[in-house]
Amino acid sequence: MHEAIAEIHKTKIVAIIRVKDSSTIGLIAKCLVEAGITALEITSNTPDYLDSITQLQTKYPSIFIGAGTITNDKLAKDAISAGAHFLVTPNTSRQVLDVAKSTQTPILVGALTPTEIYQAYEWGADLIKVFPTNSVTYDYITSLTSGPFNDIPLVAVGSVDENNAKKWIESGAVCVGFGGELTSPILSAEEYITRKSRIISLIKSIS
């Protein structure tokens, strides 16, 4: 198992950064790392996301930095060239998965239906990102992991926060991915403190 995937299995968490201004990423990442996050992704629809991936890897060499919202082979190749430790897709893309496998880059593949989930697993996805989980129930994950897909590692992504992360893990997900307001731009020292505290609470809830 690749180190990045092993770390995600161990910590059960990936932070997702998607912002409109890349200059805000530094402070967001600092807050995440100080709170204890060891794996995070920057989405491809964030301006200058490739530069941000490279910069964060230099600043935090012990943290796994991935690229998210990778929807085609060009984005995949660009992210890998920038040094992304792993790729994340929002959809079940064979094109992206093939690039990842050919370069031995770990990949979390997006899926929602049983057919998509099994297809991604059969193609060789390291983890299956069930997205968006806010469109399904905890019982949906339980039904999958306690029944036909008990050997398929699922990641719950979609409106995950410190109040529900534990429920997704208890439902059968091996990991959760969170973003939204927990990884939005930090506008004040007070907000930094509050944000860090919330992320720490999230981490503790699933430890």
C-alpha cells in the first residue's frame, strides 16, 4: 500500500481546499497542519492549484498533498508533474484512473451508485470516494459495507464536519473528506483559533 493511502487509512481523514483566491491557501493549510491534518487536497478549480501543491510540499514535507477535482487525463498528468502525492476525482473516470495507475500514483475515485462503486474498485481505485454523501443516508454506507461491498474501502465526502464525521465512520466508511467552511479563507485571528479548534474536534471524534 502506498504511503499516502496508508496514512489516510490510519488517520481516517482528508482535508479538501477549494478557494477562489490562492493567496489564502497558506493560512488555511497552516491551520489544518497545526490541527493535526496529514493529508489534504487542493482542487483543480482553485486558481494556481499546481503551484500551491508544489509550495505546500516544500513547506510541509511530512504532509501528503494531493490534487482534487481531476476530471481528465491532462489534469491528471499536470498534477502528477507538479508532484501531487495522490489524485481525487469527483466522478468515475477510467481515463484518470489509467493515468494514475501507469504512474503508480494513488487515486481516490468518485462514485455514488453501487454500479459506479464496483466499477471503480474493479478498475483499481485505491479508495472509493462516495460523493456527494449529503445526498444519501448513513444507512446507505452501512448497506454497502455490511453487504456486497464489505471489502471495498469507501470515503464519505459531502457536508462532512465535526458534528457528523463519526457517524460516517461508524456507518462503515474508512475515511471522511471535509471542506466547505472548515477550509474556507480565514479572515481573522479569532477565526483561526475557532477553525483550528473545530478541526481538532473533528479529528478527535474519529480517532
